[in-house]
Amino acid sequence: MKIRTFVWIALGFTALAFITVGFHRNADLLNTPFRVSETSNPPVFVIITLAFAAGIFVPITLGFPRWIDQLSERIRRAREERRQSLGDEHYFEGLQAVVEGREQDALRAFRAVLETDPSHFNALLKMGEVLCALGRYGEGIDFHLRARALRPEDTRPLYALAADYEAQGSLHEAKKTLERILELKPRSALVALRRLRDLGMKEGDWARALEMHNRVERALHRLDRPITDEKRAGRGIRYSLGVKYMKDSRSRIAVNLFRRIIKEDPLFIPAYIRLGATLREMDDEREAVEVWNRGFEITGSPIFLTVLEEHHLDREQPLGAIEALRHCVAIAKKDTLPRFFLGKLYFRLEMLDEALETLEALRGRTSYAPTLHYLIGRIHERRANFRAAAAQYRNVIKELELVRLEYRCLACAATLSEWLDRCPKCEEWNTVEIDFREDISLQDLGLATAPIYSQLT
């Protein structure tokens, strides 16, 4: 027995003893008639007892409904707690199943949650996500709509709906949903702005994508957050918009966009290429060539060598092409690639002596150059120097490792460089064999159907 219970019992017996003694000592007084009326004269102790009973009965009578309500509320809360506890257990089982990739088990767990609590917000969200992951977009959207109806001002169901619509291919509905998020939180919905930007890029609506991108940058400025990565995305959007203007014959706008990109990022190679092409379409070939030369000088990218070569050859200016590549050799910080392109151009123009001299000078400057050996071999072959040509072709075979055997797992088709008793990918035993198939194509061997520079022949 607890001490507190013992104390209360002791106090109760003490009070009872006190009352008993009091009644005994005042028996005459308590038995004295109490005049109520002419015919009713009950003893005093009866009146005291009735008054005491009335004092207890009135509060009990008045407080009984409230006590009933409190009891009902306690019962309701207990049931709700039990139901919530069971729902939480199923919910966490569903989350675990999602993490482990057991989608059907996750669906069963979330359905169990919703059977006990149809308004379980998180279960509705997760149920919709799993259904959409399984490609059941209509059902997933229904659950996300139910979640949105429960909490109209919460953006999570809206983001989920936008993802559902996008996965379903309903880009218009996805954009409307994201715009609704912007209405709810116009100053902090960075994710919605980025996704609207991505949808614009996906649809090729570069003007809309640029508008959303500018809003993203402004939002980041307000939040005092870095925008380095966003600037890179912005350059790509402006570049694509410039290409669109270029195709729509709005060359002036395209030129301005390309120049702005180059100013922001001098290493953005596509902008140089497109700027030169746009200027050439505007009949400003001299400026176009200067742009490409400047692009090569700043970036060192060999793509400019190809562009300059093709530009002059398209206009039947072989000497102009030679001079352009010689200029690139002169200004290059590392001139191996420009010299190779110059030698390749000589070969293309049937200037075999110049080609051989230029290419032979590069042989000790490269550790891997199968195309270089191939071109030198072609020159020797044209000169009927077949022994020297064969030596160069052997170098090509050696560098491309064409005689090295490959191995393949018969169970999972994994490609291996050596034989193993057990495949490291599928972990099956006795499945690795030499990959030597009949009627094997050049593509399966990893070779092009023609040499890299077959156009030169």
C-alpha cells in the first residue's frame, strides 16, 4: 500500500471517530425536534444530514454532464492515440519498403494507414509518389489532390502534382501547378522557379526559360546566396535563345547575345562558333574569321581549326585555309594539334611532301596518335612505299589494341579484359569466355565503319 493511500484512510477513520464522538456527546441536542411545520418536527441530526446530502448532491448533479464529457473526451483521445500509433507503425513500414525498393509492400502499408485515418497527410503524399513511380499516374494524382484538399496552403502536394504531370507528359498542367506555387509563395519558391525554367528548356521555349532564370537570380540576390552555378545555366539558356534567333533570321539579336556570353565567359566555345557563323551569314566573313581566331587563341580548342579549314575550303580558298592554320600554329601555346591539322590539310589537298614533312615532325611529340600514323601510312602508300606504310599501319593496330582479346560473361554479357573464373558483375561461376563471335560487326569491335579522316580520300 502506498503511503498516500494509508494517510487518506487514516484521516477518514479519524474523521469518522470524531463525528461518532460528537454525536454521542451531543445526543440530546441532535435528537431535539426541529420545528419545520405544525405537523413535521424532525430531529436536528436529520436536518443536518439532509443539508449535508443536499450540499453533495447539487455539485454532483451540476458537474455530472461535464464529467461525462470529460470521460468521453478521454476515451476518444485514447482511441485516437491507439489509431495514430497503429497508423504510424504502418506508415514507417511503408517508408522502409520505399527505401528498399519494395513498392507493392509500401502500397499495402500506406493503404493500411489510410484505412484507419483517411486524412493522414503524409500517407497520401507517399501513396501518390509510389503510384507515380510505378507509372500509375492517374491514381497517384488522385491521392496528391486529396492531400492538397486537406492543406490548400501547403506547397508539398503542389510540387508532387507538378512532378506527376511532368512525368505523365502533361507539361501544361505541370506549369499551371508550379505557377500556383508562385502565387502562394512569390518570394521564396526557388524550386518552382527552377522547375519552370527547366520546363521551358524542355519545350524549347527559351524566352520563357530566360524569364524564369532571371527571376531565380533575383531571388538568390534577395537571399544573399551565391549564383555561380545559376550563371552557367543562364549562359546556356541565352546561347540556345541566340541559336533560335539565328535560325529565325534575327541575326542582330543573336550576335548581341553571343557577344554577351563571350564577355561573361571567354571560354564558352559554342558562342564563338555561332557568333562567327552568324557574322558569316551577315556577309561579314572577315569578322567571322577574326572571331574564330580569337576563340582559338583564348581557348586553344581544336574545333576552331576544323571550322577555319572548312570555312575556307567551302569557299574554294585552299591557300586561305593553309594560311589560317599556319596562323593558328604561330599563336598557339602548344602547337602540336595545330601542326597536325595543318599536315592533315596538306594531305587533303594532295600536297604530300608538305604533309609528310609536317606530320613526321610530330611523331616524337605524341604518346597516342593512331590517326597520325594512319595519315603517314596513307602518304607512303600513295608513294608506293608499302613497307613504310605497313609499319605505320602496325602502329595504328598497336595503339588501338585491335589484337587484344576480350572476354565476355555468358550470363550477364559484361565485357572483361582478362579471363576470370567468376564474373565480378553477376558473380556467376564458369561463365567467362573469349568474346569471338561469328559475323561480328565493326561497331561491336568498337571500330568506326570508316577511318576517322576517310573524307580525305
